[in-house]
Amino acid sequence: MSEKFKVTLDELFTYNVAKTIKDSTLVFHGVSSPIPMVAMYFAKLTHAKDMVYVGGVTSAIDPNPPFFPTTTNDWTMMQGRTAMITIDKLFDMAQKGELHRSFFSGAQVDKFGNQNVTMIGRPDKIKIKLPGGAGGCNLSGDCINYTIWTTRHRAPAKGDKRIYTLVDKCDFVTNVGHVTPFGTREQLRLVGKGPDWLVTELGVFDFDPESKILRLRYLYPDITVDDVLVNTQFKPVIHPEVRIMDMPTKEQVELMRKIDPLNVRKNEFPPKELERQFFI
Amino acid sequence: MGIYTSRNKLITLEAAASIIKDGDKVAIGGGLCLREPIAMLRELARQGKKNLHMCGTAHGFDIDFACGAGIVGAVEETHVSFEQDFGLANNYRRACESGQVKVRENCCNSIIQQFRAAAYGLPFMPIMSAKGSEETLLHPEFKHIICPFTGNDLILVPALIPDVAIVHAQKADIHGNLRIEQPYVADILMIRAAKNIIVTAEEIIPEEEMIKLGPNVPYYEVAHVVHAPWGAHPTSCYPYYAYDREHISHYYKITQEGAEAFKTKYMDKYVFGVKTMDEYIEKIGGSERQKRLASWKNGREAWMELYNYE
């Protein structure tokens, strides 16, 4: 037996995001997206070699960045590219139903997969102004499917309350999930089919086909179903075969470390979470 | 929009800024931390502009700075942050939360289509998305219609015609021909959409040289040209200089201290305390800093080092 190999939370998380990408699809990441950037490149170098990588606002096609920078709009993201497009063309493709996958996040994600990237509070009384959805409000409607990710599922206690990211209802809906404040996707006749995966630092969810509510599918090895329930404001559907997630291979983890030497993927996590490690 | 034929469009930064009036709708070029016209924003702050209505796509340093400088009345950008590097834009946040700045947050394709409508000479463009999102509540001017051809529910977004677009280009000639290097973000579109176009440029090159290079914006689309080397700093303007992470980190820490600290520690030092670009360069670390920011060309290790530097 060889010695056990250490995998850190950020690596396992990014691997989970990469696994939501299928080969021979057109995939785009937006702003503030270090994990999707790394996950897309990782997927292209492993299981999705014919994926079309459209890189953010820079909009280079299939870049081979020397490293991932701490911003998504930089000349590093043009190195080794094939073509360049402009960002308006990406939105045209999405509207035509040609964007297969993108990635969105939010300070709040509700049970139907709507996300809030705009504000805590309401327009007449803003408590916290969040950065804004960039292209998410349009693309969450148009792209065929998308992956939601959040590294802040764990709900810290504040007095006798908890501050949840996975909420029953968002303060404000920026990006649209399956049932929006204005109706279902079918009623609204949106182009895309909506989110199909949510990756958090506690587990991986899909959506219950009937109720369209988030459904727990996979757990990290150090997390239980109860941990997920305690940190989630609504009651998610629990898949009857919920289990511990598959682990990447040593070679896959080494590849991820090699392509992301600045560890930008780690920037998204609270420091405490980065102490979590797993062995394969 | 408009056809500008003057043979010599070169004016000073001060003269260009004085064209912009309080309350103007201003489109800002570049995006996030790349090629934003920061020298012009500093000059607008020195001239004490008020209530500017900023519009564009996903931005960062520029809008946060302008909010901290107190020159903004409304923000229609789709995103304002320092991404995962530093996080929430503190000046922007404070201005939105206090009501000093009206939140008109837009979405990238919606505003691109609004610029397109203006550029195409049309009153509006239809879009398939934004339905279901509460961002539509921030835009009562958007209309819903049932498409007469397909029966689908469409959102119509009206033409957005900025009073002025400010774009920072790598190269310009005095006639107004431009070479903007990719990524263009929305710049080429907003130049066609706005009533008045001010371009600040790293380099002013002879027209013959520009013609050989091949301009990607024709001279007649540009109203004014300003020579502003280092005019995008601390955002990047490749190939001249990378993103100044050290300066942005310093800036960010000051913004965390609050609005008053920002005035005394940042505005007084880097904006009101400098009269010329040379003085600004000295304040940010002089030729040593310039050399370091140009060192991305020396290969992967040097480039990576710039992103490690705090």
C-alpha cells in the first residue's frame, strides 16, 4: 500500500464543480469566479477536452493561462488562446440557446435555486449593497443549464439566530432559479432549463424533479446529513441514495495544483474551512 | 454617435473634463480592473463634478473610486467589486446604503442591448431574459410585450444614450483614430452609443503609423483625444502595465476605514495633492513602480509576482 495522499477542501470542491461540465459543450464563467475558472480549465485538460472555454469578460476562446490571476479580466486569460470574441457575442449565443453551462453564486441561494447578488434588504431600505449580478440575471435565464456554487453554506450563529446562505426566500432575486417571484421558468418561457447542480462546502445538490426544490445528493467525507440540515434554512429534499462523494485521483489533484499556482481557488473560502483535509 | 471630422482633436485632460456637466449620464470604458479611464475620473473629482450617472457593464476600481470621490449620483453598472481579490467595493457600498447614490443596477446583456439600440439608431431592443429577476424592479423603463411573431413574452430595453463615453485606449492619433487592444469589453459599442466621446490614450502616434497598424475605431467616431500616459493606473493597460495590486491593496485598506479616512488618506494625497501626471507617478512609487508594473513581459514568474505583491 502506498501512503495516503492529502486532498484539501478547495481541491475537492473545485473537482465537484468541474464534474458538472460535460465534454463537447460551450461553457462560460463570469466575474468573481476563481473556482469556475480553475474548474473549467481542469475539465478541459481531463474529461472535457472538446469543451469550448469562453473566459469571462476577457472572452478569449480556449486560453492556456500561465496561472490564474486574482481578477477575471486580465491578459493572462488571453495567453495561448485560439480566437477572441467580444462579450456581446457571448450573450447572443446564450440567447440563441447555444451556451450549455455557466456558473453563478450569491450571498443567498433559495430552495428553488434563485440567487441574490444585489442587496440584503429591499430597494427602499438597503442593508448591505452586494456587488451585483453582472451578466447573471440574463444568463441564468438564457443558458441551457448552470451550476450554482457557494463556499459559505455553513451558517454562523449570531446570538440565538443563524445567518444562512441557503435561505427559504432571498431578500432580492437577481439570478433566476426554477420558481421565481414572477412564476416558474415554464410560465416565463425562458430559453434555458435552469440550475441543475449546487456545489457547497458541505455537499452537492441537484433539484427534485417534482417540487424543483434542492435535493441533497453527495456529502463531503467529514459532513453528515444533519450538518447540512442545521446549516440550511429550508428543508432540502434528501435523495434516498445520498452518499459520500467520489474523490479525485492523486494525478488529478496534482494537475489542479499545477494549473493554479497562486491558489486563487482558495480565496473563496473562510480560513477555517481550508483546514479541512481528506485522504485518498 | 455623431460625425467628428476635425483634423486635430487633441485637448488637455482639464479641458476634456470640463466638457462633462453635473448630472451627465457617463459611460465608462474598460472593465473590472482593466483599462479604466482613472486619470479622467481623478480630474472630474478635482473639478468637483456632482451627480454623475455612471453606466456600463462589470466594473471595479473606477466606480468605487468615483463614489468615494463624491461625484456620483446614480450607478447603472451591472457589478462593482474587487472580485475575490479584495471583495466588496466599500465606497460603492456606503454610497448605495446611505442613499447618496441611486441603485440602478443593470444586467450585462440588458445594458449591452441598450447600447446596441442606441448604436443601431433604434428606440429599443427585445431580449428573452431578465424575466423572473427582480432587477427589472430597478428598471421601470423596461417594457413587457407579447411578440407579434412568436407569442413569446419579451422584455424591451430602451436605447441608452450616454451624454458622454470615456474610454482609455492604448493608441490614438490626433485625428481620433484609435487602436484599442482586446478585450474591448463594451467600449466599441459605447463609443457608437454616446452623444460625445472622450478618449484618453497611453500613446499619441503619427497618423501614418496608425494607418499602418490599422485603427479599430475610425476617427470620425471620436470627438476628443487626450494624451494620458498611465491614465488607467491602478487598473491595467497592457502591454504597458499590469494591474497594480500593491496600490489597490493600499487603496482598499483605506476604504475599509470609512468615508472620512478615504478623503484625507487617499483623495488628498493622490487626487487633490497632485497637479500633474508626473506628480501622481511620484506619489505611486515613481519609475521603480512603473518598471515593476511593466515587468509582466519578463515571463511567467515575473508576471505571477505582480499578483503576489501586496
